[in-house]
Amino acid sequence: MSSTATRLSQGARCCDADRQAITRPTIGHAPYACPVPTAAVITESSDAAQPARSGPGARRIILWVAGAVLLLAITTLVALRSISEASGDTVSVLIGTLNSTRLSNLVLAAAFAAVAVGIYLIPVPRLWLLLLVPVRLAAVTVAGPAGLVALASSSATAAPLVADGCDTGYVVVEESFVFARTGTVYRPDGLLATAVAHTRGEYDYRPFADGAYTVVDDGAQLDVWYSYAFDPAAAPVAADGDPAFTLPTLTGRTPACGLSTGARTPIPPEPALPTYTPAEAQARLEEMLAASLDAAVDPVSDSAGAPLDTAAFTPATTACNETGTRTALALTFATADNAASLTRILQIWDAAGYSPDRAMQQDIRYSATLPVAQMTIRDTTTIDGLIHLQLESQCSVR
């Protein structure tokens, strides 16, 4: 038994004796006072009872990782810059689609991120926080745009230059930044590649990734033609006129054959829209008008309360598309139940294949191929007790 437990046991016996002394008289002296035992401090040597202090250790590990990333980034940037300066900006590191420029952007973003992490995690006295807070904000301000630049320049494609089904030993890397599309033709040699030509494409078009090029190899040089703009038909690029650029044929190598330029499948043209003569357009418009009024809840009257006479409404004809004409008709009427009539009329147009829309308290039905280009209907019962209907035909051919 430990000494602490012994003292506790003796104290308990002493207290029992003291309680007995209270019940019997004392002779010549005061009862024995039970000493008050002091609180025992129980200590545990087990590691499980100690709170885990993983915070500083985890922070130290993250700082080491950030430092390693920063050191690697600086080394990489120095190496890339040295290669560029030694070659007059003609030799680049090429790893897949990553050339020196794009690789530098990614490494620079990683370096700024490592610096920002380090500044946030380095422990400093409280007084230094007044100076460190602006520095942390500046680090985030710089790291954010660097990451955006790396992300914006991350879209790139790499395609081997193929002639007669065999690779020529050249690679075309096409990259983008916002709406600018540029390409570089490289002659790879391991991880290094020499830029030998440049290409371009309109807007978001990358001709070599699209296979829109032709290469003629005469044994001494490669003549290259390519399409600057997207061609939905994916027609073969003709080897007419002066080539876009010329490259020397690489010798002393065994080319891989059986390759394709990756030319895509042509996009089928959209079917031509049907055309209508002015008479056909007006006749179909009048048919849909009659079907709409037949669906309304009888009786149908004009704004004056008289039975509606559609002959009193004269279609208006306007010019369109330089040589075409368009027929339009507008009328107002009232029915026994305008709300129910509106629902029935819309159902007629839906069944005829017109697409629905709604704007400014008006229901719209429209089509690019059916005879009526647009029907607009509005129920103004709460205002004047009427329904307003407008019809407009497709632009017809004279």
C-alpha cells in the first residue's frame, strides 16, 4: 500500500475514534481532535491521460513542406530562365502540353502559394502581428492573381505533325489566353524542344488539334497548309498557293506510321427552313385565327359588343429580308368567359406544335418553321373586358 493510501486509512480511523469520543464524557482533557487529511494529488504517468499536442508539430510539417515547395519552385524558375536566355528564347522545356512559359506560370503560382502559407503559419510574438497582418494580406493578394493567370493559361493541346500517315518529328502546341489562340511548332529532343514555327487560329479555333491541315513531304522539306477558321464541313485543306510555313525534313530517325491527323467528322448542315409564298402565309395565318376563335367560349363579340366579324380586320403586309413580305393581324374581342377562352386558345396553338413563352403579362406561341412566326395573346378582362390577339406570319418569298 502506498504512503498516500496509508495516510488516508489512518485519518479514517482517527475520525471514527473522534466521533465515539463525542458520545462519552471526557475526564480532565478535551476530546482528541481528528486531524484533517490533506487532499491527495493523484498523478498519472500514462501518456493517454495527457492532451495531444499535435498543433505545433503539424504546423512545423506544413512549414517544411511549404519551404520545400518554394525551394523547388525557385530552382525550377532559375533553370527555365537559364535555358531560355542561353538559347535566345528558342529552346523550351516541353512536357506534354507544358512549355517553359506555361510551366513557369504554374511554378510561380505554387511559389506564391507557398510563401502565403509560410507567412500565415510562422509563429511570431503578438507585437509583430501588427506588421504581419498587412504582409499576409499582400501575400494573398499576390497569390490569388498568380493562380488565376496559371488557370487561364492552362488550356492547351499538343498534336504531332503528321504527313502521309507518319509522324514528322514535330509537335504543335496550341494554347489559349482569354480569346487569343496561338500555336508553336516544336522540334523535340528529350525534355527540351526548339521552336521552329508559329501558328494562329481565329477566336477559339485550334486547327492542328482539329486536324485541319495538310503536309507535303518532298524528302527535303515539309510544306504545311492549315485552316485559320473553323469549317463545319471539315473539308480537306488544299495544298494550293504558298504554304503557311516550311520545315526541314528530319532525317536519321524512324518515323511512326499508321497515324491520323485527327480530322473530325463533318458537322451535318442544318436542314433548310421551309418557305411560304405570301398567299400561303396569309392563308395559314387565317386558318390558325379561325381555329382560335372556334375554341373560344361563345358568344364571341367585338369591343362594341356586336358579333365578331373577322372580315372587318384587314391584315397588314410589311417588307422583310429585302425581298420578302410578312403578314400581321391584330384584333380585340370578348367571350362569355375570357379566362377559359384564353386557356382553350393556347391549347390549340400547343397542339399545332408552337413553342410557349410568356412576357409582360402576355402569352406567346412561336415557331421558326411553321407558317405563323408568333402569336401573342393577352387577357385584359379586369381593364376593358377584352382579349387582345396579335398574329405575325413567317417572312414569305415573293
